[in-house]
Amino acid sequence: RRPPRSTLFPYPTRFRSSVYLDYYGGVIWQGLPILMEDISRIEVIRGPISALYGANAFSGIINIITKSPKESAGTRFIADGGNIHNFRSSLIHGGREGKLGYKFTGSLRNINKWRDKSSNSEKRGIANLKLDYLISGKSSLSFDTGFETGNIEQIILSSILKFDGTTNYAKLNYNYSDLKFQFFWNHGNITSPSFVNYGEDAITKYNTFDTEFYTNLDLGYKNTVTVGGSYRVNTSTSTIFDKRHRQNLLAGFLQHEFRPNEKVITLLGLRFDHHPLVKNNFSPRGSIIFEPVKNHTFRITASQAFRNPSFSDSYLQIPLEPVPLPSPPLPPGLDLNMTIIGNEKLSPEKIETIECGYQTFIKRKLNIKVDLFYNKISDFIGTEGFITREYLRKPVNGELVINPETHQPVPLFMTQSFVNLGSAETRGGEIDIDLLVNSWFRLRGNYSYLDMINNYTFPDFYQMPPKNKFNIICNFSFRNGILIDFMGHYVGSKKWDIDTDNNNIPEKHDTQSFFTVDSRIAYNLPNSNVTLMLLSNNLFNNVHKEYPIAESIGRKFWLRCNIEF
């Protein structure tokens, strides 16, 4: 019996249109051009996986797979609204005419702020089009395109900023048997207030052009090889960069699968990545999967991964608000000028990991997964202290002017840049339980423990993630068309070393542990294609913060109507 591939190792759906923003160094999850109702499934690959997915697959991959035109046949309209002026309306229409499939999705959404319920923190619209064509029994072609426009609030440095703009994408896929090709394009034109609360708005335009291919080769003797490569071009122009920049990235990967018998699978993978600034990186990964007894599977994995410096890390140039120098004792009208600048000589952040896992299926009703892990992270990218570049000098002889109060030279211009700071070690484990109690009741739960040794937030090494997290999910499905779901969510306390007042000096902050309950009650109206839902987040109004300068989160209710025709 073959262990379930999707739970043990990746590559059945290796292609993806990356939503990682190279210029920013992260993902804006609220800005994804995806409807929840259009999601077919979500694959989560935990642990470093740069061996297949390259830079920035640092701690895992989340692969969101949307529905095909066939799965979306017909028309579906969704509308919902709730407290603090939240509303959303969405439309999905799809079908197939012979070999041609088509699907359209669109949505409008508004979410108001917790701290100011009269103004929005998110207001956006999205539209997507998907076409697929079955050329023959072995080959197919698909095309996706779409855009997202509006505004979304994000926390940058020590400020909550509203990003306003439009992002576009296009993706073309061609499959011939085991040979896969993909081309995608991402574009953005985004405006936000200054990251440092001084100066003009930050206006950024970026483009990503990416071409990829891979194929599976059956070598016989129970050996399968997956080989592929990619070429990516990133360009970005921004008022917070020193000039327009372009990066060409080249990569190739190889993965070998060997099945000596029905109980053992071995995987060895290696990827090569070339980046114009950090040059060459090699990312190895190896796994052994062993099923000594039916429905009892063990796994051990070792791997390395990396994260390239973002455009912001490398090319940033932001002047800070000038600081008037004291007069007296110094001459009047003097300012200390400061600028944050990027560093093109940064090394990529790196992670090395070892993972062990166990999974069992019992009587087709109980699924248990246990994972243990150890990670060693190095070359964290952070900010250094300010460095003086220019001092005040006497106009006559050029001698340094000494401040009579501090007895030190008087700085006129200082810079702060990014450096590779230090390292960290994490160890912990996770357990997932999924129990189908009977035909109408399903119970799921998971718990994770994480312990970290912090050697990167100088000078106090105070910052720590939560040690404990757990979720409990109950699903009830009754014959009268009523569905009831409850989810309990616990997150332990956290410690932070962050700057909260834009003085570039980190302070110690704590966010307390919290437990919330979400709920959903759905009813399918008899003899109709209409479903009504009552949903809640934080049902018992446990007001809490998840980040020191973030909003306090309270209770949210909303009604939803889903119509299919």
C-alpha cells in the first residue's frame, strides 16, 4: 500500500503562482485575489522546502488550489454582512462547453476598524477569469487572469498604514503527459503613507515574470526522478528605493524517489538557486518513509532552506524627520539628519531542520499525526544601530566642533542599515487528532509546543513566540439540513522586542494569552438551493491583542446567504 502522498511529501501540485512579494519580503494575506467559496483544497507542507520551491520556502508552503470550471459549474451568489459595518458580496459562475471550460469569480468587501468603527481597514474588489482547454487525452492548456483593487491596513515597523492600489496577475499552463510548463506575471502599483511617519507617500510599482517547468521520469527498478527549473525576473521602482532595480533569478532542482519495497520510500532532493546579490545557494532535502504495518507510517526528514533579502532590505532609502540640535550651546538652526538605507551585501537567512513524524488510521474513523522538529536558524536580517557619516566642522580650519555638554563631536548626518544579526534554535512538536464519532458528529483537535533560544534580538534577547497553541473543532451535520460548527482557539503569551514609537529603539512588550470560540450555524432551506448561515468570531468577546501595536479584537457576528442556480 502506498502511503498517502499529500500527507508525506510534495510535488503532485508543484506549480503555483507565488503570492510572496519580493520587494516587501512577505505575503499580504488579506490581499489574495481568492474567494473562500472558490477554494477546492489547501495543501500545507510543513518545514523548510527550498529543495523544491526555492528561496522563501523557509518554514513551509501553503498551496491554495481553487476549483476547476467543472467543479464550479452553474452560478453561485454569496452575500453577507455583520457588525462594525462588515459586508461582502461574491459571484461565481462556471461551466464547460465541449473541451473548453470557463469560470468567473468576483467579490466586493468592506471591513471597518475595531478602533474606529466609522472608517474601514479593508475595502477592496477582486475579479478573476479562468479558461482551460483539453487538447487531447495527454495535453491540456489553461489560462488564469485577474486583479485586486482597493485598500488594506498593514503594520509596518511601528505604524499601522493603509496600502491603496491595484495588483494584477496572469498565468498560463501547458501540460503534456508528465511534462508541465508554466508562465506567470504579477504586477502591483501600491501607495501608502511613509513607513517612518515623515515625508511623502511611498509609491511602489513592481513586476514579476516567471517561467517554470518540471517533469517526472520513470527510470524503472522502482526509481522515479523529478527534474525542473525556473527563470524569474523581478523589477521594482519606488520612492523609497534609491533607483529602479531589476533582479534575474535562475534555479534548477532534482528529486529522486526510490521504493525498494512496499514498506519503504526514500526521497532525495537538491535545488540550485542563483541570485544577483547573494549569488549561489544549494538546498538539499532527504526523507525516509517507513510503513512497517498497514496504516502506521513513520517519517524522518532533514533539510536546509533560505530566504533571500527583499528589495526593501537591499535598496531602501528613507530619510527620517530631522532632529533640531540644542541651541545653545550649539549655533542655532542646526539639524541632525538621518536616513535608513538598504544593504546589498546581506547574506540570505538560513534554516536547517530535522523532523520526525508518525501517522496512523484506525478503523477509517480515527486519524492521528505526531511530529517532532528541531530547527537551527542563522543570519537573521535586522537593523543595526545608527552610524555617523558626517560631523559638524569649523568653517575656518575644518576642525571638529565639540559639544560642551557631551564633550563629543556633533553629528550632522547618520545612517541606519540592515545587517545579518544572529541566530536562533527552536524545538517542539505537534499532534493532530481527527475522529469521525458517527455519521453526524466529527471531532478534531491539534496541539503544538515550541521552545526557542533567542540569539538575535540584541541586546536583551527578550523576544519569544508562544510556547503553546491548540485548536478544538466540532462539526455537527443533521438530517434536517442544519449544520453546526464550533472552533476553540488558544494562543499562549508572547514577548516582543520592537520599536513602537518610531525612535528606532526596541522596547520590551508582552501580549497575553487568549482563548476564543468561533461558531457557524447553517441551514439548507428545503426544496431550494439556498443556504442561510449565522457566523461569529470570538463568540464570548474575549477582547485581546495579537501584536503590541495592533487593534484589540472583539466579537464579530455576520449573516450569510448562499444561492446556487
